[in-house]
Amino acid sequence: MNARIAIDPGVCHGKPCIKGTRIMVANVLSLLAGGYSFERIRRNYPELVDEDIRAAIEYAQDVVQDEEVLLATP
């Protein structure tokens, strides 16, 4: 896992967050999906740097890459 991402059961119900914040990876990804630029995300979350945003993207990539797909059989 990326050193900028933390998973702590006591923070945001254990959802992956940017380390040292309560900003969930899912929130950053949602903003990106909504067309927000890195600059606009940083304006909304001034404690973030570009590396944090990239870490959120990399985390999502790792999750999807390692996802096991189970096909339902009829």
C-alpha cells in the first residue's frame, strides 16, 4: 500500500484516507471523476498536495488490479 494512504478502524470507519487526515480516498476519486483538477481539489482541501491525490489514484488502481472476479454460474 502507498505510504500516503492509511486505513485505521478508528478513522472514518476504517475507510482508506489520506494519511494524517480524515479525507477519504473515495472522496478524492469522486472529485476527480466529477472533473475537478488537482488544483481545484487542493483549493477544497488545502492540506493535500499533488502526491496525495496521485496516491489516491494509485490506491484505486491497486484495488482494481488485485480484485478477484467471480463469475456466477447458471
